[in-house]
Amino acid sequence: MQFFLLLALILLSAVAYYLGRKRALTVAGGQIRNLHSLPSFYGSYTALWCGLPALAVLALWAALQPDILTNLVVADLPTELRDLPPDQLNLVVNNLKNLVSGHFVSSTTDPAMQAAAERYQNLRLIGNAALWVVALSIAMGGIAYAWRRIAPTLRARNSVESVVTIFLIASSTVAIFTTIGIILSVVFESLLFFRQVPVSEFLFGLQWSPQTALRADQIGSSGAFGAVPLFGGTLLISGIAMLVAVPIGLMSALYLSEYATPKFRAFAKPALEILAGIPTVVYGFFAALTVAPLIREIGTALGLHVASESALAAGLVMGIMIIPFVSSLSDDVINAVPQSMRDGSYALGATKSETITRVLLPAALPGIVGSILLAVSRAIGETMIVVMAAGLSANLTANPLEAVTTVTVQIVTLLTGDQEFDSPKTLAAFALGLVLFVVTLILNIIALRVVRKYREQYE
Amino acid sequence: MSTTVLETQTALDQALQASTAPRHKSSVEVTDYNNRQTVGKITVDNPKMVCRDVDVFYGAKQAIKKVGLDIGANEVIAFIGPSGCGKSTFLRCLNRMNDTIASCRVTGQIMLDNEDIYAKEIDVVQLRARVGMVFQKPNPFPKSIYENIAYGPRIHGMVNTKAELDELVHDSLERAGLIKEVEKRMQEPGTSLSGGQQQRLCIARAIAVNPEVILMDEPCSALDPIATAKIEELIDELRENYTIVIVTHSMQQAARVSQRTAYFHLGDLIEIGDTDQIFTNPRHKLTEDYITGRFG
Ligand SMILES: Nc1ncnc2c1ncn2[C@@H]1O[C@H](COP(=O)(O)OP(=O)(O)OP(=O)(O)O)[C@@H](O)[C@H]1O
Ligand SMILES: [Mg+2]
């Protein structure tokens, strides 16, 4: 119903566009030069006047209609229904709505309800018809208004552009408000959690066992929320990942930017970047099914005890995943060091390796540090690989051959399955999320600062 | 003289078509390559560098065509010519900086103290320590002033102690006429200096490795007249100890600092001779047009 109205408004706006254009040309006597703006701007101006107010009415109606109708219908209900306590009244209204939308509702054979439902439908029909009339007349009115205003001196371009600017601002704020919303919800839920578990216990406790007792007589579900083993596990796996990614990434960046022929570089750089495009779940099963058993076999051959899910397996694969973060960004910053620096060094009789280690790397260092920090924050937030390859046991250990668990893995396990949304177990996920968010945010801010500072250096 | 000019111009056309005409023996006044003549005496009595038949190609495009000239010891020689004629290209051949450009190919002979610098056994790293270079745009490293100068001596292991290095840095800055301005700020970044100071820093950096030849590619083009005057003064002093090749777009500068001048045109060396003679009495029509401002 409203969909067709929308369609009609769009069509009308298209018509308005042509009308406005033609009108502008007419008032200008066919001479575009007499007009303040190009004819198409007058067309857009008219179309906007036609479409926007009508759309606003439509949106308002869509938002308010259910409430208004419900209120009207409830007001007409028999008094014994109307005077029910609020929660029961709510139930009645729900039943009513179900009835209106034609769902089968078992308990409603009440004739009063039937009558109310019919009334609701009637009102809705009337409302929709009214909406059509109102919206279309507003659209026509808009066209007429714009038509009357079109004159060679009308600054149509400026008006259209300011409307476009508003649209752009609105679009750009969507992401910002979403972020703010996420932060607020995480913070709010975390506060609920910290009301039940003290912050100090959460941040410094050494015991993580989030199973809380459902019944008072349950044993073994103490509910300990010391997150240190998770932080430790995250740190261990990220550390292993960085040990893999930083040297390999940096060396491939150096090779690509300083040694490789342009032809090889053109092939190898995108190829490396493909690594970043592989879905992490694929890395996950690669880690769990290929790397972990391999490490276990090697370990057993060496007489070591290796858990079948080890921090090493997850860390190695994660390291490979983030190589392109390090290599691609570092390659960019090394490349951004001006050729004149290289020339200056070579002209003094420096070799390639001297030039790289003494001129290029120091000059590019801030950018390289920035790229590493970005990679770290990526590693800390990575979930899928660790879920599949690192295990679930919250061991506090520095031994990479043991199973550990990370913040992200625990968030996943805490929130999958049936949950009570106010138990500390569930709320703990939000607290973990908050920690994760704060840490990666800080890392990202530092990294971006560092990278930006570096960019300014040669300008 | 008019006949010479006519001859040369037709000859130029022939040379462009890569003619295979036999080469004549070089005379005193006119050196003839494939019927194309360089007017003036290309040789000197005690040459530091000797270039013969130098061709430079960027890919398929020839940027330098059979250029031959000598660079005398302790002389300042200026390369002039319209933009794109190959002055920088030729200059960069002299310390093999062209090696860093993948598409660039150099043939012919360039000798430094009777040693072919393009020979297989030559180490370009050592060559560049002997033939230093100062670029058009000052390019100090993003390090401290001290480290900028100390860079070269360090990589060549020229000093053993910190005291020796300090002295060498101080000495180089002094010879570049910069010491008074930077004495108190050695640890500040080299990039914090003014453009003219940066260029002198780059000259100091070049002389710190004690080269024999210094190549300068338009060293003053980014500088104001006062900074330019300082650098010209400096070049005059440096001549005592070094051989200097300078590319410049300023005729006055060439006249002020150099003893000999070479005029390039579209990859050809058209005329070479004493600076006085080139500027007062050019023998080739193209040279005359250029220095009187009718070309370029
Ligand atoms: N890296 C390069 N690749 C390809 N061609 C080049 C390259 N460098 C220079 N050339 C070409 O070689 C020719 C000579 O260039 P060169 O830079 O030597 O001129 P120049 O005399 O120094 O000019 P200017 O006075 O403008 O500096 C030009 O035609 C130029 O286009
Ligand atoms: Mg040049």
C-alpha cells in the first residue's frame, strides 16, 4: 500500500524534474546564460520540493500510525477490558494486533475483540486513503510552489547543493552513531556485570570459570571471573603471531620495495594481499586440521607433550594471516621515502643494504611501527582461528604447546547457546568486549597518530 | 663560419638517422663523430676524467649521442644547454648513478684516472666515494646535522674514534662554510635548516668522504641569490682540492664559477671550450642562439 505511494511519489518527482527544467528554460527565454544555475538544477529543485515534504509526511505517518490507531481502538473497547491493569491490557492489545494481521489466536472468540479488530482495520483503511490524498496533494503543492518560484535569479544550484550536503552529513553520521550506540550498550551491560563481580576481581583474578550455579545445590559451578588467564592467552597467541608476522612481513616489504623488479612486484604484492582476503574461518580449519596435528606430531617426535589444541598452532596461522597487514603497509611507507634519500645515500658510496638499514628503515620507522600496531590490534581481536585452534581451557601458562583461550573465544562461548541475559556469565561477555574494545581502540589511535605524523614529515 | 654551421646542421640530421659513415680522426679544433662535430677542443692537458663515444639510452630512446670530452684535474667545468638536452643524464654517468634506473643503458668509455669506470672489476660503491654528487634539490637525510655528515665516513670506515669523527664533521662543515651557523645545533635535524643551508649541508656531506670529483646538478636552482652567492664562493674554494662538474641553467653562474663550458643540445655535445671564449665568442650557431637567449 505505502509501497505504491512511494512509487507514485518517485514518479511524480521525475515528472517534477522535467517540469522544473522546462519552466526554467521558458522563464529564461531559452537562453541558459540568463539563468543563475543550469536548467537541471531547477529540475532537481522542483523534484526536491515535490518529493521531500511528501516523504516526510509518509515517514511520520508510518511511525505514528500504529500507536494512534491502537489508542483509538482501545478507547472504544468495553470498559471491563479498558480498565484492566496495564500488563493485561498489553496482552489484549497484542491479541488484537494478532487478530488484525490474521494470525490464529486461540483465546479470542470474544465478540468485543472481533469488533475492535474490525474497527482497527477500518480505521487503517481510512488512514491510508487519507495518507494518499495528503501526500499527493503535498507533492503537487510542492511542485506548484517551486514552479512559482522559478525565475532566472533563483539560486537553484545553491539550494539543491545544500540539500545534498545535508544528505551527505546524515550518511556520514550513521557510522558514528552506530559506534556510539555499540559503545553505550557495551558499557551499560558491563556496568551491570561489575555490580555483581568487582572490577578488581575481574581484572586481576587468576581463575576463570564462568559456569554459575543454576540451582543452589549444584556443585562445581563456582563462577569465577578472573580474566587474567584470558588476557594471558590473548597475549601469548598475539605474541606468537607477531613473532611470525613482523619479521616475515618486514622482510617481504623490503624485498618488494627495494630489490624486486617492478614486474615481480606487480605480481607479488597483490598475491600477498590475497592472504588478507581469505576468510578467517578458512584459516581456522587450516590451523585446526593441518597445523595443529603437524605440531603435535613434531612435538611427539621430539618427546614433548603437545596439546592437540595449542597456542602455537593458532599463533602461527594467525601470524600468517596478518603478514599482509605488516608487509603491505610497511612496503607503502618504505616506498614513500623519497627517491632523493636513496640517491643521496648511493651518491655517497653506500651499498644497498647500508642505504636500507641506515637511511630507509629509520626514515620509515614510525610508519612501520604504525603498521605493526595495526596488526597487533587485528591479532588481539581475531576470533575464528583461536576458536577453532586454540581451545577453550583457561590455562594461565606461557607454554605455547598448551591449550589456552582468549578473550574473543570466551565471548563467543559465553554468548552462544541459551542464555539468561542478566546472569553474570552472560554479562561477563560484555565486560570482556569492553576490555577488548578499549585496548584495540588505544592501539589504533596510537598507530594512526604515528602513521600520520610520518606522512607529514616529507611535506 | 657560416659554412661550418650549415655543414653541422645537415650532419646533425644524418647522425639522428644513425648513419654508418666512417669516423674521421679527431682534429685539434673540431671533433667529428659520425659526421657530427663537436666544436672546440675536447681534450685537456691533465685530465681527471676522460669520456669518449658515450651513448646513453633510456629504453629505446637515446638521450646522449656519442659524447666525448675531458674533465681536467682541479677545474670547474660547466654543462649548459636547454632543458631535456641530457646534461643530468651525462652527469649521472660520471658516477654511475644511472645504474639505479632500470631502463638506462650506457655505452662508450668513461675513465677516471685512466681506469674505465664501467669495467666489470670496478666497484661502484668505491667509485661513488671518489666521485661525489650534489643534487638539484637539497636532500638531507632525516637525521641530525651531525649524523648527516657522519654518515659517509662511517660507512666507509674512514675514522676509528669518535674524536676523529667529530673533527672530520667539523672540518667538512667548515669547508662548506656552514660551521658558524650550525655549530651550536649539531643534534638538530638536518631538515630544520633553510634551503641554502641544507644545500651546503649536502655539499659538506659530499666532501666529508673526501671525493676527488664532485658532480653538482643545478645545485642553486632552489636557492635565493644570497645562498647562491655563498655556494658559488664555496665552489671557487673547493676547486683547489677537487675537480668539479656543475650543471647550471644560469649563464651568469657558469661564467662566474667555471673555467670550461660544454654546451649540450638534444643529446649532442655541440661546443666545448674555455668559458670566456664560449660566452664572448661562441663558434657554433646553436651555442650562440642559446647564450644570447634565442633558444631555450
Ligand atoms: N629516467 C628516465 N627515463 C626515461 N627517460 C629519461 C629519464 N631521465 C631522463 N630522460 C630523458 O632523457 C632526456 C635527457 O634528460 P635529462 O634529465 O638528462 O635532461 P637535462 O638536460 O638535465 O634537463 P633539465 O635541464 O631540464 O634538467 C630527456 O629527453 C628525458 O626525457
Ligand atoms: Mg637536469
